[in-house]
Amino acid sequence: MLRFKQYLGEKVELPAKSKIGKIDRKDMPQIDNKHLDDFTDYLKEKGVNSSEVKIDPGKLKASQSQFHKAKIEKMMDSIENGKKMKSIVVSSDDYVIDGHHNWIAHMNLGKEVSALKIDVKREKLLDYMMDFPKSYTNKLYEEERIK
């Protein structure tokens, strides 16, 4: 079944340049859904609080600079078909750290996104995620570079 936007031939809208970070996608830390509880425990040991929240995706900013439109479209289809998506990881200063494609899919659909909001700013959260033993970088270079 085609989504209304696909029927009209519209494409995925990416965030405005003013909301785009400068980190290459291949260098962004990621945590599998099955390890998010371990990550929150890791943060608690460091004295950092977190909470599950619903966020208006329009209020968030990207940390990474590349996006894969086909991946976003696939996620949009999944969301519209009722699939529960992994919570994105967001810093206290409203930067998406993990889950950029999920965030953009929700933004395009005009739906709130589930997020694990961490009570530290972007740079510190990136450090914590890079140091977390169960995080990884994908080293994929699928991209739609913002110019």
C-alpha cells in the first residue's frame, strides 16, 4: 500500500541545515535496543539520570550529517503499519545521538517519537556512549549528505 506522500511523488524531507550536526554517520555511536537498559544502568553508576519520554520531533537537532532516505522511507512504512520502534537517544540539549532515521521518519509523519532522554549535554553523552562497552559504530557509509 502506498503512503499518501508516495502517491503524490513527494520525497522524504530532511531536517533544516540549521538542525544538522557535523559528525559523519559512520562515526556515530549506536546501542542495540537489547542493551538500552544496560546503558541506563551504566549512566546511573556515573550519576547520570535518564527518562523515557515522548518528544515532538520538530524540537530536536541532529548530531550526524548524513541520512539514508530509503531507510527513512522504510521506517515510515513500518511506523504507519503499527510497528513499535526503538526509542531514540537524546541529550539534555535536544540533540539526537542514536536513532536519527527513526527521528526523521516520525518528523515526516508528524508523530511524536519515543526517546530515552539523558540528563547531559551532547558532547558528554557522546563520550559516555563511545565508552560504553556495548556500543558500536556501524562504519556504513549510506548517505544523503546535506549541502
